[in-house]
Amino acid sequence: MTLFHGTQNDTLTLHVGLCLTPSEVSASHYGENVHEIEMSTAGLTIRTIGSEAWDRDNQIALGDDAESLAELASEGVDLIVYQDEDPFGRTHQTYRIISSDALSRLALA
């Protein structure tokens, strides 16, 4: 699957907690540099999260802190998918890397 990450940085360091979207346009709302990433999800435990994934008022999403990342990883989750919102209120789907196994499946295109 092809995913994207938008940032102001020229380079991207892949890491646990990284957020990706299947929409190149949505990624561009986060920064002028959009990085294309290929990911194989075969064999990963993927959890789809509803609106409880984030606190819209405070812009805090599940996986933003080490504690929630560790909790999800302890439950065997590799990747979470949820409806997110960029800083301008536009919604998009987010794939957040939870485990080192999921991280090992990423390759910058």
C-alpha cells in the first residue's frame, strides 16, 4: 500500500508513532514536503479506532504519547487506523505505526 507523510522537513526519519495517510493531498496540508512510503500490512494486527482515538479540542491523538503507544503494543497491536483531522479541520484517514514490526514494513519510495 502507498501512504504519505507531510512535513516541513526535507528528510523523514521513520519511527514508531509515525502518522501516515493514503491521501497525498491530505499529507500536503501538514507540510510542503510530502514523503511517499510503501508498506506491506500482511500479517500485522491492525485496529480500527473510532472517535475515541483523539481529543479534538486539545488535538491529542491516541499514540501521541509513549504511554498509549506502549499500551497498544502490549495488546499486540501493530497499526491503528482512524479518522483524523488536520490543523485546518479537514478530515482524513490516518495510519499510525505502533510496533517495531509495523515499522520494519515501511520503505521510503
